[in-house]
Amino acid sequence: MGIILGIFIILWAGATAGFGLYLQTRCARYLERGSASFFALSQITYPNAAVIFDAAIAIKCFGVGVSYLIIIGDLMPGVVEGFSGNAASVGFLVDRHFWVTGFMLIVIPLSFLRRLDSLKYTSVIALISISYLVILVVAHFFKGDTMQNRGPIRVIRWESAVATLSSFPVIVFAYTCHQNMFSILNEIGNNSHFRTTSVVVASIGIAAFIYILVAITGYLSFGNAVLGNIVSI
């Protein structure tokens, strides 16, 4: 979709996602402290549809979870081969079914924890992994060791409307977090308007910055030869 349009869509998607989170903070004011949820909010607005709203959130979260397992299955065999060239000789280490099943067995018990705060240690691991990926992409960009295989660069001109629309859901998916917002509002120590708004602005702002940084440096490193999964290049 080109660099300019890509940056605009990332920022626009972040702004709309942030506005949705902000609306959730405002809606939570109508609920008792510590009891905010989509179901409780639906009880005030559309009581007869409360179960439907909860079912929609459950289906959406299930789809997000499946998506992450698919990504894990695609990535982990390559990650293992990157750490050890002999990994292919051990069949199950490069079998995506093994990794999907293994991570599913790890994630299922964590899903039964009642508080998001209980996931703070796993969140640290996730942040370290993200930091490693960002450093890896940016370092290769400055090192310039991918330039010989770099494809053409589109700054303003896009490929096509179809290609742009096919990339749009990926960008929207990157800001998926609204299902956790009420839990955060229930657990946050200071739930003042300023505090909750600051959390929304900071989280969306940092995410958008990282997305743009990785998108620009990754695209300038590989051009149109870049794949949907930059780690596999």
C-alpha cells in the first residue's frame, strides 16, 4: 500500500482503537467499581441481549487465540532451526503440530487465572520477545545486509485497492485489546479519568510507534520482496 498510506492507516487504526478504549473507560463509570464487564454494561443498556454480547466477545477471543496458535505453528520450527542447524534431524522440533499443541497446553491453564495481574511475568517474557524482534529488524536495516535482495520501494503509489484491503485486517488485528480493557479498569489502582486516559494514550501510542518503526525499517530493508512474516525472511 506504500509507505505514506501504510503509516496513515496504522495511525488511523490506532486512533480508532484508542477511541474505543476511551469509550470503555467512560462507560465503566456507570458500573460499580471492580465489576465492569461487557455483560454488566449490557444489563444497563440491552438486558435481553447481554448473553448475545458475551457470546460475541467469547467467539472473538476464541478466534484471536486460534490466530495466535497458527502464528506459533508457523514461526517456532524456523526459530528452532535458527538456534540449532541440527534441529531438522529431530522431527518433532520442526513439526508445527507439536508446537501448537505444546503452547496450547501452556495457555489453557493460564486462561483460568481470574486476574490479569497474574500474567505479569508472562507479559515480561512477551515484552522481551517483542524488544528482540524490534532490535533485530532495526539492526539489519542499519547494517544494510539485505539490500542486494531488496525489491522496489513504493513510497506513495500503492499496489492495488485489493492488496490494500487485504492488508487492512492485519493492521486492525494488531490493536486487538478491547476484550481486556474492563479487566484492567477493575484492577487498576487509580481509576481516575486522567489515569485511565493516560493508560490508553500511552499503550496505543507506544504500539503505533513500534508498528511504524518495524514497518518502515523492515520495508526499506526488503522492499516489495518482504513477506507477511518478516521473521521468516
